Amino acid sequence: MLIQNDKIRLARHHQDGHSHSHPHSRGDTEVHSVKSGRREIKVVRRVLDVNDKMADENRELFNRHGVFVLNMMSSPGSGKTTTLEKSLATIMPEIKCAVIVGDICTTNDADRLAVSGAPVVQINTDEFGGDCHLAAHVIEKAARSIDLDAIELLIVENVGNLVCPAEFDIGEDARAVILSVTEGEDKPLKYPLMFRKSDIAILNKTDLLPYLDYDVGEAVRSIRQIHPDMPVFEMSSKTEEGMGPWLDWLKRQVRDKLQQA
Ligand SMILES: Nc1nc2c(ncn2[C@@H]2O[C@H](COP(=O)(O)OP(=O)(O)OP(=O)(O)O)[C@@H](O)[C@H]2O)c(=O)[nH]1
Ligand SMILES: [Mg+2]
């Protein structure tokens, strides 16, 4: 089942009636930074406060239904959708899943993920300003299209971006960041917030290692420099080699959440 924006009509307005006011969104930030840098900071803080409040409400909703929510983030093209396609195919017989997928444009990812048979809700952020991340109010609206009593796992594929999604709590239980071996070993050091705020990291596309001059040890050291205890799963979502530990981790989270409910 594929549900698109035009069916659920996601509004571009935050709870306080302001239109999109992400720290670097076009109109708002420009106006405020011309007036005063301090004022800009106040506005940003307030937007994030509103988002955090909505995220807490989402979390309470998901907790009431015993649904484990995973926020999956990465740069564009690191392999979020491929990892989900392969993961859903393996865990779906065992675990009831749904997916919310965020993109600026197109339903390409949702079309790919709908093949799994899981309910998929597509969010196109170009309908509300082309946001480079998913925010809590968007997840709240998308979740209305999903029967939360019928699922145990909700995976959110965030918009491909290694910076902005890290700033926005959406009410998830855990965050996974994917880094692929074509991106360079230093990315965790250059984009530390994403790695600091994630609970696990996937080092993807390891099937390409024979063709690259890539130092896996250095990449893992970069991740651990930012987040010392974070589990790192090295795998290829193309060949599925190494996916076992990641899937075991995911299944364990869902089981633990169900036991808490
Ligand atoms: N060789 C190889 N290619 C992969 C792997 N995982 C994904 N790809 C390829 O990488 C490209 C991007 O993969 P996607 O899964 O669409 O990446 P994404 O993170 O969902 O991309 P966005 O949603 O656009 O941010 C596709 O051509 C995939 O086939 C992998 O493990 N190995
Ligand atoms: Mg994708």
C-alpha cells in the first residue's frame, strides 16, 4: 500500500502557525540574520522546542501501541532504501512493519519499498518548502495513515542528508546512520552531530572495498572518536553479506519494545 502526500495533505505549518522555519530555511533566517544574529538564534531555538514537544507526543503515541520506531538517516545514496528493501524481505514474515519515507521529490523509494508488502507512506517535502529533513509534525500526520495496532516496527527513511535530519527528533526510539565506503573515512569527523546522536552505524557497500582505496579501520576509528560505544555494522546491502548482526539488533529492539508495552 502506497500513500502519498496528495492523499494525506501534509501542511507546511508548524503548530505555532509559522511556516517552515528551519535554521537555514530561506525567508525566515535571511530576514532575522539581517536584523540581528541573536534574534535568529532565538527563532531557531523556539522552532526546535516546538519540534521536541511534538516528538515527545509522537513517542507517547508509539509507546501506547508498543511500536518500535527507527529513524534511518544518511547522505543521499548511501543505501537507506536498499538496506530497507533487503531487511524487510527478511524480517517481514516475523515482524509486522510499516515505513514512512521522506524525499524532496518523487515516489521512487516508496515504490521500491511497497514491493515488500508493508504499508508505505511517502512524504514529499517539496510540498512544504523542500525541507531537507523530516520533522515531528510531519511524522505525526503521516502516522495517522498507519494502523499502529497492526504493526510492531515503524521505520522512517529520512531525507538523504547527513546534517539537518540529526537536529530533528521525530519521536523515534533509535536512530541508525548509514555511511557507505564511497563517502570517505572522515565523514563522521566532518558531520559529528549525526554520529553523536545516532545509536548505531551501518558501514555499507563493503562489496566495493576491493575496488577502492578505503581504510575501514580508519572509518570505524572516526565513528568511535565521535561516539565511542556505538555499534558499527559492516555490511553490503547489495550482496547481503554481513547483514545478520544488523538484523539481529533490529529484531532485538522490536522484541524489547513489545515486552515493555
Ligand atoms: N555496490 C553497492 N551498491 C549499493 C549498496 N547499497 C546500495 N547501493 C546502490 O547505491 C545506490 C543508492 O542506493 P539507495 O538505497 O537508493 O540509497 P538511499 O540512501 O536510499 O538514497 P536517497 O534516498 O536518495 O538518499 C543504488 O544504485 C543502490 O543500488 C551496496 O551495499 N553495494
Ligand atoms: Mg532512499
